Amino acid sequence: MNVYDPTQLAATALIDRVKRNLVNLKMPRALEILDVTLRGIERGETTALEAIDQLLGEEITLRENRRIRMALVMARLSAIKTLAGFDFAFQPSLGRNRVMALAELQFIDRAEAVHFIGPPGTGKSHLSLALGVEAVKAGKSVYFGSLADIVAALAKAERDGTLRERIRYFCRFALLIVDEIGYLAVIPGGGNLFFQRVNARYEKGAMILTSNRGFAEWGEIFGDSVVATALLDRLLHHAVVFQIEGSSYRLRAHADLLPEHIRAKAALNPAPVPATLKRRGRPPKNGGADHLAG
Ligand code: ADP
Ligand code: MG
């Protein structure tokens, strides 16, 4: 380009102004691709309208990715898992269509509880993380934690005299994911704290819960059968239950090397909902018994 050509000089000044404006408007991606986009127009490869569309589109994509990254950190969705990365053929008991239906996220609007129950390594955390990621992408607020972490946070808040605030804080999330129910025994009083939190969210916010143990064992996990019954009363009303009966994905390459008793253990005994824990009163909003069938 001839820098002494007055039209070129005007164009250069104009481009500088556009760049300054992009800086002021905090549009780094548009700024970054401006020169390339302008060259595309000069060569007749891009129309002016397409160029505007490209600059705005790229900027929005950058912002959206940044928002998602931040929201994933806020949600404590540490390992990023996806539904696309889940091999449903390996876990046929899950029912791909039922899981994919959850990705539509209507269960969040309906404030339902989704349970993934199955032996270690069968994808419970993977699926709950992946659904959390889908919810974050859709702009929903999500919180992911293990039961032990959540109970520890509640116990600390109780000691600090801030339990009510802490429970209110947890209520703000559209989706709460409680991972690893049953791996560790809950600390004394923890069942009660967790119940307070679940009760505060009941019919107001959605939850995903994962456990390696059946509902019948919740009394043992929470160290209190009364609390466990009250918890299940809330958590099985408007609930979707996935009972995974397959084997561990982690151990798939080594299954032949495992002793028979460990291999057998990996197939969880399906734990039916005890009759006493079934909720009385008005029927579930959406379908009841079939809905509950794993
Ligand atoms: P769980 O929570 O049931 O113990 P995870 O979800 O942590 O199991 O799964 C263990 C590991 O195996 C993770 O890295 C997970 O991504 C992977 N995994 C489990 N099931 C599958 C599957 N069906 N397809 C792909 N990866 C899987
Ligand atoms: Mg897990």
C-alpha cells in the first residue's frame, strides 16, 4: 500500500479508530482478527456484511467460552466429562435415550432428583459431571461436591453459627450434584445437616445424587435410620433412578486378572426401595412408578 496516498491515509486512520474502539469496547477477539477480515474484504473473498458477522460472532464465542470456563470453576466441575465421551455400549443397563433425555435439562426446571446407583467405575461421576457441564452451558448455576465435602462445609458453618446462610447459599444453585454417597460413613450429626439442606431445596431445586449403595443402606451410611427415611422421602419424590448393573470401566482392560470374588462384587445387588420408604400422599408430578423404575 502507498502510505502517501490520501485515501489510503484516511483508511489507515479509520482502521486505527476502529481498533481503538474495539479496545474501548473490550472486544479482543474482534481486534485480533480485524486485519485478516479486512484483507478478506479487499480480496473480494468476504462481503462487508459477512465481515461484521464474523467479527461479532468470534467475539461472542470468546465471551461464551470464558463465561462457561468461569461457571465451571464456580460449579467445582473439576474434571470435564462429556456425554459424547461416554461409551453407552459399555454400560447397556443405563439406557442411552433416558440419559440423553436428561441432557434436555427439563429435570432442572421440574426440580427433580436424579439418582445414579451402581458399583465403582460404572460412570456415575462421569455422567453427573457431564450433565453439570450441559447445565452450565445452558446458563444454569451448578454446584458439584462429594457428600463428605458438603457435610464438612455444613458442619463448619454450624460451628461458625452460619448454617442458615450456608443452606441458603446452597439453595441458590439450580442444580446441586452430590457425588459419592456411601463411600465414607457420614460424620456424627452430618445426616441431620444434610437433611436440612435437602429439605430446604425440596421441590425448589434439582439434584443429582450418585451412590455405590442401594437406598436400603442409607440408614447405615447416614448412621441414623430416621434421618435416612426422611431424606429418601424427599429424594425419591419426583425422582428419576438409574440403576447401573455393569462392570467397572476403569478395570475393563484388566477384568481377566481380577479374582472372582472382586469381579462378582462389582455387580451391585439391586437394592429395591423398601416399602416403608415409599412416599405416601399425593402422587409424583410426572408419571410415578414407571418413572422410578431403574
Ligand atoms: P464412578 O463414579 O461410577 O465410580 P466414574 O464416572 O468416575 O465412575 O468412571 C471412572 C472412569 O472411567 C472415569 O475416568 C470415567 O470417565 C470413565 N468411564 C466410566 N464409564 C465410562 C463409559 N461408559 N464410557 C467412557 N468412559 C467411562
Ligand atoms: Mg464416582
